[in-house]
Amino acid sequence: MQAVRRFISPAARAATDWMSAVEPVKGVANHLRVFTTSNFASASAVPALAKESKMLPVSIYRWSPETGGKPRMDTFEVDVNDCGPMMLDVLFKVKDEQDPTLSFRRSCREGICGSCAMNIDGVNTLACLCAVDKEAAKITVAPLPHMHVVKDLVVDMSNFYAQYKSVQPWLQASAVPAEGKEHIQSKEERALIDGMYECILCACCSTACPSYWWNGDKYLGPAVLMQAYRWIVDSRDGRTKERLEQLDDPYKVYRCHTIMNCTKVCPKGLNPGLAVAKVKMALADQH
């Protein structure tokens, strides 16, 4: 019997545990097929892999409308070797094992829905895409900055969504294609909306923008402006002029000072700052 290799898949280890618990069948060798250079390995020869505990302090912003008072930071000791690799896993571990009252948004766990946007160690990001820094002395988790807090890490997105609605983010074609067929685009026309349609409206970019902090009630912010430009350049849309006129306002666009925090923090790797600059250029061309 050849020696078993050190690296054995989790599935193989689970099968090993199952085999050891099952009563051997008479006349059948107690052999387990594993992914190794050896053809067969004895179930009893599979080594047990134990993880060493690694406790990491995680400081989380807390505030509840039920108790009121001032916001506070609660620190939880989390064994980061006994949970998933992302910060969302850490939050689940805290909620499940230490404080069930902790509130945060989450849904897809795949960086698609944008629900778990928050500020982790001073950077706006998605908790489901933010890997746990196991070498950090402490991890700090807070809600998106300069937003009204509903509870703990949950912020009020009403103003953000109202601004998004104001740019009418849907196709408004000037004519219906003959026989109900689709609107035809060339590859070049389709490429114009690349890097904008992928936006998941997590608001990481807008809430990282100082101009949005100061004028969030009037300035639309990078996320909404990028979505506005996404329809301005869409060749299938017939209201380009009207869309630009609706944005031609001292506050809606021109509060952008090209600080570029928006592009730096986008968890999807998009460039909202470039889209805002192109909106400004389109408005200038219209004057």
C-alpha cells in the first residue's frame, strides 16, 4: 500500500468519516478511493486535519432606534479560522453565535445584488467580496458613510433610489421595430454601454464621494449619473436630448469635482468618474 498524499479533498475527508462509521460488509475490503497518485488508500490511513484557532477582534458599529442613545462600537472576538473567507461570513458568525440582534443587509453572496455594501476598515465595499484580513490587528465595520442609519449596518437608501428613478433608467425608444422584432445594434454601438450596465447600485461609489456627502439632496452622485449616461449613449433610446436637458443643472452634475473616490472603491471595477466626465462633455456639446 502506497502512502496517502497530504492533500486530500474535503469531499474525500467526508467520505472517510462516513466509511469509518459504517459497519464493514463481510468479504469487502475496507478501501476508500481518494484523489491521489496512489490507486487506493486505506480509510484508516487518512490523516485528520485540525485547524488552529485564530481569534481576531472585529469592531462593529451599533445603533438601534429601539434603544436610542449614541452610536457605539461593539467588539467581538471571532475565530477567523472557523468561518468562511469573506467578511460577510464573519458577520454571520457574530450574529449566529454572539449577538443575534446585529442587523445588516445581504442576499446573493456573489457580488451581484449589492445588498451588503458597507464600510470595512475605512473602505466602502461589499462584505461578500471582501476577504478577511487574518493578519490585521483589528477589523472595523461601519455602515456606508454619510447615510441615515436605520439600524446597525443598515442604511436608508430611499434618497438614492429616488435619484435613480429621476433619470428614468429604462429604454424609451422613439419607434417600435417592425413586426415586433428587437432593436438592432451594431457591435460598436453595443460596446458603448460596457462598463456601465454592470453597475449593481450598491451605492459604494456615491457614499465615498465628498461632493455627495455635502450635497446629497441635489447632486445625483456617480452611481446615478453613470446610469443616466448608460441610457444617453444607448443607440436604441430616442430621448437623448431630453435626458441631457434634464441633467443640465448646477447641482445634478456639476458638483462633481473629479475627486475619483468613486472609481477607487467600486467593488465591480467600474469607472463612474469617467461616465460623469462624459456627461459633462455631452452637456457642453449641447450648448
